[in-house]
Amino acid sequence: MKKLVHLSIKGKVQGVGYRAFVELQADLLGLEGWVRNRRDGSVEALAEGSGEAVEKLIKACWQGPPSVMVTRLQVSDGDPKLLDLRPAGEKFSFLPTL
């Protein structure tokens, strides 16, 4: 059964390779979705896949690459319509800052 989550990650998560880390983890786990910076300094992500893979991504998001310091990670149910924000044909995407 597929699970879709919306993540809001706060802390030292911009300018440190965090989005690339999230994209790599999502690719390794076979997830669909996207990641983007927010103007408030946070990172936002949407991920869909098996429940086990999604939980592994959430755990990885708490860790991040070495220079990251996550202080808050909020998980909520994702809206399937938000998957349409990805460019056509992409499984997991970087979106422009919002």
C-alpha cells in the first residue's frame, strides 16, 4: 500500500546539500515526489511510495548530510494533487524556491 507524506524540515538545511541528499535518498528508496527550499529557510518535500520506504526517508531526513542540523521535522498527510508540481516524466524533482 502506498503512503504519501508532506514534510516540513527546519534547522540548518539550506546551502548545505540537504535537497540533493533528500533527492538521493528518495531515488534509492524508489519514491516519487519533490523537494524545494522555502524562503523562510526551511525545506519542504512530498514523498510517495511504500510505507516502509517513506518511513526510511523520514528517518534519513532527520539525519541529513554532515553539515546539516535538523531542529524540527513535521510530517503530515500529503495531497496527491501536489505530485503534479513535478515536471512531466520526472519521478522525484527539485522544485523552485517558494
